[in-house]
Amino acid sequence: MATTPNAAAPADIPGNSRTLSRRWAGADDIAHAITLIAAAVLLLIAVLLVYQLWVLSAEARTKFGWKFFVTEVWDPVSGDFGALPFIYGTLVTSAVALILAVPLGVGAAIFLAELAPPKLSSSLTFVSDLLAAVPSVIYGLLGVFLLVPIMRTTIQPALKATLGFLPFFKGPSYGIGFLTAGIVLAIMIVPFVLSVSREVLLAIPRDQREAALALGATKWESTWKVVVPAARIGIFGSVFLALARALGETMAVTMVIGNNPKIAASLFSPGYSIAAVLANEFSEATGNLYLSALIELGLVLFLLTFVLNGLARLLILVTTSRGSGVLPT
Amino acid sequence: MSVRLMWRKSLNVVMLSLTGVCVLLTVSVLFFILGYLVYNGGKDLSWTFFTHLPAPVGEEGGGMANAILGSLKLLLLAALFGVPIGLLGGVYLAEFGGRTIPFVVRYTADLLNGVPSIVIGIFAYALVVMPMHHFSTLAGGFALGIMVIPTVLRNTESFLTDVPRSLREGAFAMGANKWKMVATVVLPAASRGILTGVLLALARVAGETAPLLFTAFGNRFWSPGWDQPTSSLPVVIYTYATGPYEDWHRQAWAAGLVLLGLVLLTNILVRAFLTRGTAYERS
């Protein structure tokens, strides 16, 4: 009789502590499960995004097939849709933006990574980061009221007078058009080229520079012939990243591109881009076919940026081998 | 000095100065934008701008009180939806994840981050607007929230992994189990960095226009409820800037100044006060 409670008590205490420890471990499991659910929500969103774009564009995809990408007609009234003018406009404006922004961004990155003292470099990079934070509608606002008049009265006539023999600089100067949109885009993507290129350049080991200088190279030669080639893959990565930004950029382009679904060789002529047509026509699209054609455009845009971003991340990963933590968001 | 050497030296000077010019051009754009907006928008900023509804179309005057409130409501929704998911997801990646799932989540987050905002708008339209059959504040907040998640998630993860091992081991040595260690030691240690990420993510979506065009849509009056369309600052700037009236253009400048001021101020304050000694400053 006396031993039973005694025997029960030691048995009870480990028993209690076992349930206690089980309870603690249970709390760990719950925390694990809750955070896992949050991470799973992100995956779910991504899967749903692709699924919705695919399903909702079904009508246009089955009706037009591949023809969608090669026809120029965009006629909501008769229900005839071709994406070519938008794809063309998106590619042309992005190309103009890259031609202007890459030399500027890489040049600035070279200065910040190679020449500027660290304090100056980091404060200038801060300014460039702020530039990346400026909302795109603000760029559009300045584009419409400042850049478009300047383009019309000064830059386009000047280009016509000097380079008018090229097919790109012909036709009347409206101010709006591919060139203006490309310039606005260029200004918007420079900070991305700059910050990633700078990061990549800084990741190149010091010895490389010193070796070149010791061989008698000038500062510029060591930079241009040694450091930049060593960083080139990462710089390409920054360019792809900037290109993905440019392709998907909506508001600023919509406000200055002219919104005219035409294909023209001249950069002066008004055009249209995928993102711009979505911004303008989506909320007013009547009829399922119209909506589904617009969503197919969205799908195209998604796939383009998806591929480019993946490629960019891979390239930057190769040179900095630090993962995408260094990428601007 | 040989001609060749002189050529090399002058090339050196010229090219290096050119890189300096590139920096000057890039950096001056920000000051130019800011100056131009202050010049153009500053004179039309008044008390009325912040407290009054827009005047009827075609009439002059009025303000943007509804757009400012609408933007705040959208941001609140975005924060309520996006921040918890991003935060907890980030904790999962840094603390609980194994190998495969974190890799997939990380990759997906980066992918989602690169999706053009207009496509996010389509997604919110399909998921919220289509079932509800009308535009709503909720749909807009949902779209912005989706854009907040990947940034907060990746940022939270990187600051959590920055917390030194010794802190975790100290917590374990005191008998804490994992969730307690994370909640009372690691998260507080990383809190400034995490908060920075959250605020910067919100500042970024505050200026987003494209995903709101066919989700929150717009409204010339006070939005009657969360399930109704609402006005917002970026959308109003777009509508007014592309509209036909002189007065609209003036108000677009004023609204642009307010929006840019808020976004830049948040960025500067957050980076100045919250990032001392964190990875942000180091980078």
C-alpha cells in the first residue's frame, strides 16, 4: 500500500515531464506548420497566377493560335486580334532604352566601384536607389509635360537634320512615340543597371586590378581590359534584369508612347506596347474574346519577363556567387 | 614620353572622366525630378487639396482627400495581407526549412518579384474582381499585397540568417526550444532590418498605378466601403495628367509632389534611422 503511491509518484513525474516536453515539441511543430503554410501561400499564388493567365486566355489561344503573334490587326469591334504591333512596340522601346541606359549605367558603376572613395560611392548609390524608388507614374508625368514638348520642338528636328537619312529618324515630329518612350524607360532602368553592375564589379578580387597596374597598365586599362571582362557575365545579368523591367514597365510608357497599334520603322511614330494596351483597354474590354486576347498579351509579357529574370539571376549568381540577396527588388 | 604613352595616358583621363559624367547625369536626374515637381506642384498645394473632394468634371478647384484616404486604405490592406505571409514565410526559410522547399520558395519569390505589376493586376482581377463582379478596394489591396510578399519574405530571410549563431546557441543553452528561440531571440535581433524591409516594400507599392487600374479602379467621391471602388493617388495622377483640363494638369503636379515626397521621405528616413549597422548599410 505504502509502496504504490511511492512507485506511482516517480512514474508520474517523468510521465508529466514527458507530456510537457511533448507539448513543447508540439509547439515547435505548430510554429513549423504555420510558417510552412505562409511559404506555401506564396507558391500557391505563383501557381494560381500562371493557371489563371493560361485558362482565361484559352478562348483567344484556341481561336487565333500562333497567328496571334504575327498579325497586325487589333479590331475589338469585329473581334479580330493580333499582337504583333504591341510586341513590336515593347521590343523597340526596350531596345532604345537599353542602348541608352547600359553605357550610362555601366559607366557610372565603373566610377562608383573603381574610382570613388567608399563614402562617396555609397552615398551616390543611395541617390541611385532613391531614383529606383520613384513611382513610374511620376516619370510619366514628367514625360508628358516636359520631355514630349522638348522632343517635338528640339530633339526630333535635330535628329532629323543630322541622322535623317536613317529610316529610324523619319516622319513628322509628334513628340510622343517609340523614341520618347524609350528615353523615359532608359532613365528608369539606369539605377538597376548601375546598382547590380557596381555590386558585380566590387566582387572582382583586388589582386586582379593590382596585377594589371603592376604590369604598367593605366587605371582605365586595368578597369576596361581586366576588371570589366572578369565581371562581364554579371554585367550581362544586370542588363537582362533591366530589360525585364523595361518590358513590363507600364505607366510611363502608356503616357508617352502614343497608343497607336501601328508598326513603323521610324522611332518618331506613335506606337503601342503590351503593358500599355493592358492599362488602357483592360477595364473597358467588352466580350470574352476581347478580354481573353488581352489576357493572352499578359501571358506573353509574363513569360518574357520570367525567362529574362531567370537568366539574369543565373548570370549574376555565377559572378557574385552570393545568391540573389544582392539584387534590388 | 612616347606618343603611345601619351595616347594611353590621355585615354585614361578621358575615359575615367566620362564615367564621372555618367554618375553626374544619373544622380542629377533625381534632383531634377524633385526640383521640377516642387516648382510645378508646390504652388498648387493647399489645405483644400488635402481636405476636399474633387470638383465636378470641368469645374476648377477641389482636392484629393478621397484619393489620399483611398491610398491609405489600399496600403493598409496590402500590409495586412502581404506582411504576415512574407514575414512568416521568411521565418520558415531561415529557421525551419530543409533543403528542397526553401529553394523552390526562394526561386518563386524572386520570380514573383519580377512579374510586371500590370500582370499582377490581371491576376487580382481574375481572382477578386471577376467573382465579385465589380471593382473594389479589396481587389486593389490584394494586388498590392501580392507585390509586398516576395520583398518582405526575402528580406526577412536574409536578416534572420544574419543573426549570429552564438545568440541561437545561447537561447538553446537556456533551455528554450526552437519556436521560443526564434520568437524571443532571433526575431527581435533582426527586427530593425525586417521593419526596414516592410516599410520599403510598402513605400514601393504606394506608388504603383498599373495594378490598381482594373482592381481598385477609381472613384470621384468617397469610397462607400471596402467592397467598392476607390480612388488612389497614383491612379488620379495618371487620369489627371492624361486628361484634357488645365486644372487637372495642375492638380496632377501637386499630387505627384505629394506622392513623390511621401515615397522619398519614407525611403530616406527608413534608411537613415533603421539601417545603422545592419546589412543595408554594409551593402
